[in-house]
Amino acid sequence: MLLRLPRNRQLLLDKCKLMAILNVTPDSFSDGGKFVGHDAALRQVEQMLKDGADIIDIGGESTRPGAAEVSISEELDRVIPVIELVRREFDTVISIDTYKTAVMKAAIAAGADIINDVRALQDEGAVEVAVQTQVPVCLMHMRGMPGSMQQLTDYQQVTDEVLTFLTERASFCIKAGIAPGQIILDPGFGFAKTLAQNYQLLSGLSKFQQSGFAVLAGMSRKSMIGQLLNRPVSERLAGSIACATIAVMHGARIIRTHDVRETADAIAVAEATMSGELE
């Protein structure tokens, strides 16, 4: 699988890639407020790249359960200067974590390479931006909005229903003019899912890989780990690593994580095990 990026670049998904999380928000569940300042953000990006990150995922609005929405102008003020700085200072792939069309458009103009959308390009005009720019898009499954999503967990077969939604959204995007090879699917762990449903999705992740699209899995430090193990956010590394390893062995090609170095090590072990070969 090959993602075609702006400025005549590409990202080959022959091996699993690491998407490192950079939240420039004051209220994200795990690292809110840590990287709001530009210097702190750049230092964090430098460290994540040294640790093995392939993609820097920049977000300016928390989507944790119960999170309040922020205005377009505030989100733009948070993310655009950081994207411009990262683009200028580092030769890396940048994704913009947003569901707002105006933020997507401005982020790509500022240097972002990938749209990572928790609402699967359902905002008015979002698909058109993706078609015009031809950047890769990650379509994630979520019901409702962060403030209400945990009341919307009524599924008959969660894996099949999530996969159906995502493949239907992918088909819609392809008909609109997005190349199939530019589409990534994300089951949306923790978004409108119960604890049991999250692990059912993880167990059935290979079904998403069989769809023919690249699969992204993001479980790093989430409540599905904290609730199962009775661990606070600061003590969820081992559970996050276990989830990432299982996801890779079920076909995920991108892992979204806070803990880059440790996750990179786990992925290397998982891929060596699956291939049976060492370079």
C-alpha cells in the first residue's frame, strides 16, 4: 500500500507505521496542556521522530468522551502555527486531526499531508476538500459527538456494523473522486463503544484489513485499557503496548500512539514474528 502525499512525496505502508500524537489542547485526556507552547511542541516532535515516529498527528480539539466543542477560529489558532513550524523544521509526514472542513483546508495549505477525521468526512464540504487536495484521508467511526457518543452504543454486531459504516463512507468518497488507495479506515476505539465492544472490535480487526483499505488503530492510554486493568492514564503503557501488538498482528498498518519508542519496539517484535525473517 502506498499513500501519495503533497509535494511529490509518498508513504509506503509495507511495514506498520507509527502515528505520534501531538495534542495542542489544554484539555486532552492524556496530555492536555503539555504541548500548547510552540517551543514545547517542537521539542516533543523532535523527540518523537528520534523515537521512531513516521507521522505527527496534530490536533487542536479534544474528542475525549464528554469533551466540549471549540470554535473554528480557536482550533485554527491552536493548530496552524504548529503545523507551519513543524513543516519548516522537520521533514516528516503531518496529519491534521480534525472534523471541521475549514480546519482541514487551512491545515493542508499550512503543510499537513493527511486528514485524520473522527467523523469520516461528514462535515459539509469535507469530502470536497479531500477531492480537491487529493491527500490521504483517515475515516473513523463514531456515533454522535464527543459530548453524547457514549450514550449511543446500541449495536447488534459491533464489528460488522462499524465495518459496514466505514466501507459505505469509503464508497461515497471514491464516488466523489478520492482514490481508493488514499483511504484509511479507523474503527474508532473508545468512540461510542462499551468496554466489551472495544475488545470485540480488536478481536475482529482482521475483517477491516480484508476490506482492502489500510487500517489505523488508536488505543493508546484509552479508557478501554484503564477500565479493564483499573489503571489511571499514567499507568496504561503496558496495556497500550498489548493492544498495539494485537492490532499489528491483525493487520493494522498504522498505530496511533503517545508512547512512540515503546510502541516502535513492540511493533518490531510483532512484525519479526509474523514474517519469520530478519533483515
